[in-house]
Amino acid sequence: MPEDWDDLFAVASDPLIWEQHPESDRYKEDVFKIFFREALESGGAFVIIEESTNHWIHPVLWLRPGKI
């Protein structure tokens, strides 16, 4: 959801999360905004939340149809 941007980007702005990812600059806000928009448009966005603390621990991910 668009209202989740602040919480999500707070987690996703850590360069170490993306260090071994093919898009290793995704921690940058302008790059992550594209990812976030595409995730919302895909209808398959989700986030992992630590149940005991209710803190976000992983940025949004999604599976594109036909790509795993």
C-alpha cells in the first residue's frame, strides 16, 4: 500500500540487503520507488513482519507470472 512507503523504505534503504542482488543499487530511493510501484501494480506484493515486535524485517517482494 502506498501508505506503507516510509516503513518499507526504512528497511529497504540498507545497502547490505541488496548487496548480492542483481539490482544492487535498489537501496537508493529513486531506484526503489520503481520497484515499489511495480510491486503494487503486480498485485503480488508482500512484506515479512516480525510477529513478536511487529517490525518490518524484509522489503516487499513479488513473483511475476511465469518468473520464479
